[in-house]
Amino acid sequence: MDPAALVEAVVEEVVCPICMTFLRDPVSIDCGHSFCHGCLSRLWEVPGESQNWAYTCPLCRAPVQPMNLRPNWQLANIIEKVRLLRLHPGMGLKGDVCERHEEQLKVFCKEDGLVMCEACCRSPEHAAHSIVPVQDVAWEYKWKLHEALEHLRKEQEEAWKLEVGERKRTANWKIQVETRKQSIMWEFEKYKRLLKHEQPSGRQLEGEAEAALASLEQEEREALQKLQMNHDELAQQSRVLWRMIAELEERSQWPVRWMLQGVKEILHRSKSWSLQRPEPVSLELKTDCRVLGLREILKTYAADVRLDPDTAYSRLIVSEDRKCVHYGDTKQNVPDNPERFYRYNIVLGSQRISSGRHYWEVEVGERSEWGLGVCKESVDRKEVVCLSPHYGFWVIRLRKGDEYRAGTDEYPLLSLPVPPRRVGVFLDYEAYDISFYNVTDNGSHIFTFPHCPFPGPLLPYFSPCYSIGANNTAPLAICSLDGED
């Protein structure tokens, strides 16, 4: 074999198939192929994200167990010896000599981005070109490579952010769908429980539930398919970026003559590379949990809920009939009794609930922020509290005009196609059921907290939050359900 070809073959054996540069911290996998440890890590997994992907070899697609990665010390030693020979991918024994004229490569053609010998630059095709000694442009092109690297690294960072964002959106979507599935099953079970012997046939209810679940599963499949396509597209772009960045980093370390060879085409390709952002996927659930006639049943458990002024935060103003509350401009001169909330815009209902079924509705109107639900009687009213069931609060909240959330950040944002102007709250104490309904949307289900025994008596919870602009000045009003159609 020709010595130059032999060197080229040796160099090819120590090049990473992913980044196309010399292997760094080489590792071997189950099938026998070797890669840079960093390249495999980036290809298989985003740091900090737990994945259950099927790991495969990037070359032969054979299944791989990541825990079986083995450092290849012998190959690493060979690579170091190849580096000592001052060889690089694509470079043979005659690396500093023109293969055509067998003269030293000393000059650089700016128009073509090629290193050549003096005989080459005198040829007709280069006669009108700008030819300079390689040393005169070394720093200029090192800086251009640096700029191209900075551009690609910013694109890579953006690609990673988008890729992680798509994974989080996928995870949140699955949680949202699972929550809606549970809601559908709970609501139909509740319907059967409340209607007792007057309910329609069990087969009819099961059919309605199955139809809703089938529709929800179809939505899930379609959205997950689009999300997966977005993720795959971003992952592919990330792999291209990794290879380009590794190529530029490697080239920046080469001797000047080889760093400049073909640099114009590489710089053009790097600087013109632009991340293609995927099409946004709508993750608004269209399949709601709606049991026709359920609100009429719930209204049979209507409770005459009234506010307890002695619990109201000092800026909250409770109406004389104790049915409305709004946030005032100044603090009122009220006694700091043990029942009163000291830090938060909260007022509780006066009804102490320790048994039975209770339903009430609250007009929230066009308010951009509010909170409704129940809390245990013994919650701390003077110190900082966390609005979660663990601390005795079963509350849904609206923030910033469009962020609906149950409890605290441990629960995902709620998807409500129709903003509620009136909200229904249902409490079945013995069944450990606290549910919320969008009366504006014909009683569609908003959220049911996971069932768990209550730690004692409960009280209705209300929070008008702050008066932020014109959309948050109207009071929260407990509605009368008597005489409704």
C-alpha cells in the first residue's frame, strides 16, 4: 500500500464517526464500535433529563447498555502517537508539500480559500486572485473561526433549550391528559353515586365515559406524534451542530497551512447555519369532562354559604349580607383576633363543614386574579402558608388573567377552553371529594383534588387577591341558587 494511503487509513480508524475528528476519551460499546465519550453522552441524553429511550449504536443501530461503556485506553494511546506525528483527519504524509508540483505550500488564495505552492499561484486560474503568504492571514482566519464557533455555540444552546422545552411540554401534556382521564372516570362515578336509584342504566353511563376516553386518547396520540416529530427534528439539528463545532474546534488547533486549507467553504457553511424552529403544537385539550345534568343534581345540595368578617384580611371589605368581598384601598381598623388572616387576602366562610354534601357557586366575573375552594379549620392564619392539600388548602387559583392552577406548583396548569365567569364548588365530605366546575361552560369539570381523608372540619375559602387595574376591582360574589331554571 502507498505510504500516504496507509497513513490516511490509520487516521480514519481513530476518527469519531459522530464528530469526524480524532476520538477524545474514546469508549467502546457492546457492538465493538468506538466513539468520543462526550459525543455519545450528548447524542443519547440531555444532562439533567431522565429518559427511557432505547439506546442504540449510531453506526449499526445495535442495542446498547449505557452502563457497559468501556474506556479504550489502548486506542487513546494510539491517538496520542498519531497526534505526535502532526497528522490530522484528511492529511497524508505529504501534508506540507503540493502533490502536483512537489513544492512547499507557502501561499494562500483568498478567493478560493486554498493553500498552495508558488507554482500553483502562477497558473492562469489564480492569476487575478489575491495571493498572500499563509503567515500573513493566520490570525485573521483564526479569529474568523472563533466567530463562527461562537455563532454555532449560541445556536447549539438555543437548540438544547428548545429540545428540553419540547420534552417538558411532552411530559406536562401526558400529565394533563392523565389528569383529564381521571376526571372523566371520577365524574361519571360521582354521577352514579349522586343519582342513586334514579340514574340511567350503567351501560349507558359506561358508554358515555368510554366515548369521552376514546376521544381523549385520540387527542393524546395526535399531539404526541407532533411533539415527537419536533423533538426528532431538533435532535437532528443538534447532532449536526455538534459535528460542526467539533470540526471547527479541531481545525483551530491545526498547523496554519492545514487550518487554512478549504477554510472559506467551512466558514461560509458555519456562519450561514441557522436553527430551524419547529412548528408550535397546540396542547389545548378539546375533550372536556362534562356529564349532562350533573349541575342540576349538585344544586340539590346548595349550601347557604356566608362570609365570616372576623376572618377577613384587613384590606378586604365584606358586604353587609356577607355574600360579597372585594379588596379595599386601605387597611381597615379591625381587631387582630386569632381568626383573622394577617398576611394574605383571604376570607373564610362561616359554615363549619364536617359531614354531608355541599355545593355553592361564586361569581368571579372578569377578574384577572382570584382563589376559591376550602381549607381546614385549623390552618395557620398569621404566618406564611402554602396553598396545598398538605397544608390544609384545597384551592384553585387564577393568576395573570390566564394561568389557572390547582393548589401550588406541584399541580400542572389547568387547561380551560372557556374562561369561567362563575365557578361551582362541590364538597362531599364522606367521599373525600372536592371538585370545581365552570358554570359558564355549562358545568364542565375544572378539577378534582385526589381523594384523601380530610384532617378535620373544613371552611369555604375565598380570595379576591389584589386590585390590579380595571379587571380586578369587581367583588367575588356568592350566588343564590334558589329559583334558578
